[in-house]
Amino acid sequence: MASQKMSFRVHHIKSTAAPVLALGLTVLPLGCHKQLQNVESPAGMGGQIRPYTGAMEKDDGQWVRATKDYANTRYSSLDQINTGNVGALKLAWTFDTGVPRGQEAAPIIVNNTMYVVTPWPNKLFALDLTKPGAPLKWSYDPNPSPAAKGEACCDWVNRGAVFADGKIIYNTLDGFTIALDANSGKLLWRTHLADITKGETITMAPMVVHDKVFVGNSGGEYGVRGWVTALNTKDGKVAWQAYSTGPDNEVLIGSRFKPYYATDKGTDLGVKTWPPDAWRIGGGTVWGFLSYDPSSNLIYYGTSNPGPWNPEVRPGDNKWTSGIFARDADTGEAVWFYQMSPHDLYDWDGINENVLLDLPWQGSTRKVLVRADRNGFMYVIDRTSGQVLSATPFVYSTTTTGVDLQTGALKRELSKAPKTGQEIRNICPTAPGAKDWQPSSFSPRTGLLYVPHQNMCADEEAEEANYIQGTPYVGVTDRFYAGPGGNEGELMAWDPINGKKAWTVTDKYPLWSGTVATAGDLVFYGTMEGWFRAANARTGQTLWQFKTGSGIIGQPVTYKGPDGKQYVAILSGIGGWPGSIVAGDLDTRDASTSSGWGGALPDIKSVTAPGGTLYVFALP
Amino acid sequence: MCLRSLSFVLLLITPAIGAAAPLRICADPDNLPFSSRTLRGFDNRIAVLTAHELHRKPAFVWTRNGRGFLRERFNKDACDVLMGAPEKMRGVLTTIPYYRSEYVFVTRSREHLKIASFDDPRLNGRKIGLQALDDNLSPPSLALIRTGHVAQLVGINSSGAHGPDIVRAVADNRLGTAVVWGPLAGYWIAHDHLPLTVTPVSPLADASGVPFAFSISMAVHKRDLKLRDQLNEVLTKLSPTVARILTAYNVPTLAKEAR
């Protein structure tokens, strides 16, 4: 039942195949993709496999937050399961959440207990890992408002809980942050943060630093104003709140704010880079993962796309959307900001995770953050200053021509800018971008970043092609389809020093699950069809796979059980933005269903069904 | 799907009984005042009359509209005729318009506002409701954003059973005003006996060229020139009847566009 013969393609890339684009001035040409398909060189010849020499957080074998460590590496030092024995990996136990919706949460493992959060109705289950089959210890039902379901743009997902200070803390779709006693499940505090009547929801996994828990809102599609809020873990009281748009005092921009690029310098840019008052509904929500650097006491996170979607109604750079904030973890003061996609044209959120690494860079070691952005560029950014060291394309793109490292500007191909009444074909990457929320992992043993992402393009149809009987309207219809190569998804191993792919594995569907890397030189990830896989971290070769009951869009984790054995866990349950076609039973005959996904996933309903089951694996 | 198959069955049978094939009309099952499964919409009535004039049986194919409808349903021959299509809509062949209407400001009658212009200072500080159509706000959003009212905009879902929500929100003081597509506003205000006033938006086009008044036609497949010509004849003949029907539904109409 477990492992089978593999039939999909693994591409290896010659060291000479991908051009070094440290200056990021040109876009990866179409021809480059062809090279991906044709190369036959052995593994390890592409981006180099070389051990990482930077410092890493100590690993206690638990998984206390979605990102594993503050740096967002999602790397586990456990190596019981490794390339030599993973073929024997077997299902150990399962747990049915009873919620057949998109399962994006990372299970949290601490003190021999596993905590699982479901999509709305956001139940939390505590499972006792000390007993056979991990029976239910307790569960908590927050009874969230059913109205929240209507406000969530992209299924009713939740990305998981966090453990700190004896508490399990998580967010509910209807806008609450909840802290429970991790032992008893008793409610300790509950704070209302997001207002669903304004279209705000919360889907993100909170993060705790010191005595504060950080929470951000979702709902960028519905005219909300983005923020991140710090609550005291002790009592749930709001310590500070930093908006992503509006006047400096509300964005917590003050004397410490030193952005690297001129375009981010000035007073109240969160007001001035918008039409009058448009910042009030300008988006910039904070629904991705946060990172934290203890040495500088800075948190890092990305802001979502600006709203409304139609860019013509919001001329200006639309600060501080589609960018990265570095803030003081205690006070929330902004320290720097960089905008990947000023005046976003395509729904390119900047929420993707920032992986904090200390990289050798042109002769010295730089403290950087590495991020695979929706706009198709892999950024290496000095995390102390916000300076972009490199921005290298990792997908086929028709919409941009590079990033100007002198000004930080994203160079756009203006012929692909959406205009009311015009039809624009072959927009690559499309709205979910080159990579969406699905988190990468990094292995210090290989020095490679394992990035699950999309390879997709879109056509935007003119307003006249829209039809609602009796009601003429101006609108944009997106239709997504696979980019060059015909595969909608790809797992790539990225060499951040050389700025190139070491290997790639393609998938018919977008890879909407996260990855985890282990000291056993394995990378675990899932597919929309429901395969849970272990790839060789050095070659991409699939060494083991297991077909779960539903599509996988979640975050794999691995931990050491009370019996001393290594376990790997994943929630299976299709949903999320693309997968809501299955979870919400939408009609794929309408190609623009689920904001354009219908056409890209015409047969997804026939290859997988809704589900909501946790699978846990171990060696026999 | 059920009804679609039914109309297909009718198609197969009709040659045997020697009559013309039924006229398949795509229509929304729940989109009053335009159309409903119980045939209570004015488009249902006009379509039935039109089919009879053509000596064809009307066969409604219940379809949800919105994104991708043309490509995925109409162009795949789900039906012969679309009702309520803007004149000269791309990708299809449209008839002469059977009515012309406009976006209207909806205000509470007791306030005697009669707001008509997006520059009207009385718009300041009011919550302004707009129909949310798929992910977008209706065309007046462009003008309202340009005139600095973006923060006052409230998108209201007006699809299906939510049709009356936007005018009810004005009546209940949840909105200061709303800019609503005329037929929807006119019908629901009359239907619910709401103390509201409608004033056509003026001028009838945005500076960007996006119009606020639209001539509404039927549409056929591009290849169906003959059917289009037949429909044009019928619509000309039925014009007084259509006008009476629209009046009964309290649809604000404009004279045909000057040419």
C-alpha cells in the first residue's frame, strides 16, 4: 500500500544550464525552461550541494510552532528515517478531524501531546502521544460564527496553533485569538481582533516571541485594512497594533524606521501613495508566517496585495502592501520595509515566508532572509537593512523583466498590465503567483531551500465577455492554465548562494502543500491528488510515497515520540483557494470558478474527494 | 442539468411532430426582476412572447451567469438565446435593444436629496452601497473612487435571493445612499413598498468612457444571423408590449440611445 514505482519526472540541472542572475536584471527566458526538460546530467551537478555553515536553532525533537524554528527553516535534525530506510515507512495511526475542508494546519507537538486545529468550525484536538493510537485527550470547540464562512475568500482554512508558556494559542476564522491551557484544554483568554462584518477573518498561524503572540488578519479581497497585532500571552490584552496602510503613527513608523530604498522614505506614505482615503480599504493583510531573529529582536513578515483588485482605481505605490516589514518584537516599531510589488497589478500578496539564513556572500557572511515571492523572484535580502542582494527569477514570467537592485524597483512589462476593457493573454505568473503561502524548508546539510510552487499563466478577459443576465458590469475574468512544460506545480531545490535550481520535480497540479526537510536527507511534501512523498534531498528522487484519502495542501511535520521513535505527520484534506473546487463542490465547467482555478483544475474532482484526516507515519 | 437534458429531449422529439424546434433560452433560476425558475421575471415574459411570435416553444435552460458563463455554457451551445445582454456585447451577436436603463442613485424620500451627480457634496460622509458583481464593484465605483469617496463604498451582494438587500439597506439607514442598476432598484422598491427615491446618474458616462446607461438586447450565437434578424422583427413588433411589461416591473427606462 505504501511505496510504489514512480512515474513522474525528476529534472536535474547542469551547473551551466541556468544563468547566474545575481544582479537579477533579466527574466528567466522561455528557453531556460526547455533546458530544464532536456538536461540529463547526474544529480548534484546543478546548484551546489554544500553544507550550510550558519548557526541554526537547537532542535528538541518537538514541533512547537508551524514554522518549526524562528528562522522558518522547517528543518528537523531527526535522522532515524533516512534515505536508506524510508522505503519501509508505514502508517502508524490516523485521526479523523470530522471537517472535510481544506486542511492547511501544521500539527503542533509538545510535551508528548499533538494539537490539531481544523478549518472552520476551528475545533482543536489534543491527542495523547504516550498511548497507543494517540487517543483524544481533550478537544475544544470555539463555536465560531457561521457568518465567517461567507467572508473567507479561499475556503475556511486555518494554518495551525502555537505553543508557548504552557498555553496553546490559535486563531478562529471569525476573528478571535484563543489561549487554552495546554494540559487541560481550559480556556484561559479569548480576544476579539478581526471584524467579520467588515470582511476580516483570521486564518494564519500565530507566533510567540518572549511574552507576546503575533496575529494578523485576512480578507484582502474584501476591502479590509491589514494589520498585525501583538497580544500579551499572559492575558490576551493587546500590546500594540501595526496597520499596513494609513498614517505613520498607525503603521508604527517612527524614528527607528530606516528603509533601504528611496521609494520607501517619506512621511505618511501609507496615505500619500493612495487616492484619497483609499488606504482605509487598501488591504495589506498579514496572513502568512512570521520569522524572528533573536540577535536583532526583529520580526519579519509580508503584507498582502492591495485592494480592490482592480488596480486602476488605486493609482500609486499603495504602501505598505505586497512588501516585507521588519519590526521590533517588543514595541512593534517598523525598522525597515521593502516592497516587492509596488502598485500590485495581479493579486501578488507579499505574505510568503521569509527564511532567515546567514549566507556567505561575496566574501563575507551576510545575515539574510530568503524568500520565493509570488512575483516569481527569489529574493536574498540583507535582513538588517532591507537591501536586496539578489532577485533571481525561478519561473517563466511575461509580466516583469527583473528587479533593479539600485532602486529596488520591480521592472514591469507594461503590455501585460490589466486595463478595463482590454483582453490580456499569457499573464505569467498569475494571481496565486509563482508561489503562494505553501511554506518552503531549508536543510543545512545540503544548503538547499525546498520550495513547493506553481507554474501557471492566465488570460484576463475583457469586461464585455462577462455576462450576468440583465446586469451589465465591469469586471475581470481570469482563467488559469499551466505554464510552459504543461505542469502546474513544481517542487524545486534552490541553491541560494548560486541562485539556481539544483533539481526540480514537476507535478500535474499546483503543489499547495508545504515541505519539511530532515537530517535523514529527506524532503516530505504532498500533492493535490493526495500523495504524501519523501524525496531525496540531494536529488529529488521520490523514495517513498503513500496515497492519503484526500488531496494534501497542509504542512508536514516530524517529531520524536515518547517511545524515542521519529514520526512524520500530515493532514490530508483538499481545499484552500484552488482546492475549494473539491471542498466546496464548485463547478469546474466554469473556468473562472474559484477566481480562475476552474480551468486549471478541470478534473480535480475526479481524482480526489474532500477529507480531513491526520496521517502519522513511522518505521516498523 | 436536468432541465438542460429536458430541452435536449424536446429537440429530439419536435421534428417528429413536424413543428419548429423549441427556442432554448438561457435564464437565471433566481435573479428577479429579470428571471426566475417560476417564470416571474420580465425577461421570462418577454422571452415567452418572443418564442410564440416565432411559432416556437420556449424552453428555458436554467443557468447561473457570471464569470466564464459565455465560454463554458453559451459557446458550448447550452441554448439559442440570451436575455438581458448589453447591446454589442463581444463574443455574441446581439439584437436591437429591447430596453435601455441606467444606474440610479437610491435615496430616502423623506430626505429630499435627489442626488444625481458623483460630485454632489451631499455624498460626503455617507455610506454608499454598490452592487458587488463577482469580485468587482459595479461600474459607478470608478467614478466614486475618482471623486474621493472610496472609503465610503460598501459592496453589497445582489445576486439571487440577495436582490433586494441593497435597497433595503438604504431604507433601513444602514447605507446613506446606493448606486444601483435601474431595473433592480425600481423593481424591489416597488415590490417592498419602500419609501425611496431613484434619480438617474448624471452624466451617463464616466470620464474614462465607462457608461452608466446600457441598452439591453437579446443575444444569439455569432453564426445565427437568421435568428437574430427574426428576433429583431419580433422585438420591433412587440415593442409596445415590452414597454408595458417593463412599466409593470417599475423599471426606469431611457429613450433609445441617439445614433
